[in-house]
Amino acid sequence: MITFLNLIDEPKYYAHVRQIRWPNGLKCPKCGSETVIRNGHDHYHSGRQGYQCHGCRANFDDLTDTVFEGHHQPLKVWMLCL
């Protein structure tokens, strides 16, 4: 069954969040280091990228330190609400 929510491409939302959040390149939200590597994807939200900072060894993802962090609703639901 096709629903309205299925028509929304969640990985594109995560790509857009990354583009807005880090327009000049990826930086660690904890220490500001630009030496960051990709560190897998979220198991439930495939578009959500994980990272690890080489400077402070912090692990973070696309939504760390945003208003969307810690919520269990998919990002596509939040975008529809906005």
C-alpha cells in the first residue's frame, strides 16, 4: 500500500540537513575539529550518517546537538510537521 509518508525520501532529508549544518565541510560539534571520518549508518534510519572525530574521539551523527536529537520519530515525520 502506498501512503503519503512512503513518497518522501528520508535519505534526501538527511543530505539536506548535512548541507545546511556544515556548508563549509564537516566539523565535530564537540571540539570543532575538521578531522572527522564516517562511522556507519543508523540501524533504523538508513540516511542518518554516523561520524567519529579524530581530535576528541567523540561519536556523533547528523542530528547531534539539534532539536531533532533524541526523538524516535523519523526525520520525514518532522519535516512534514514543519
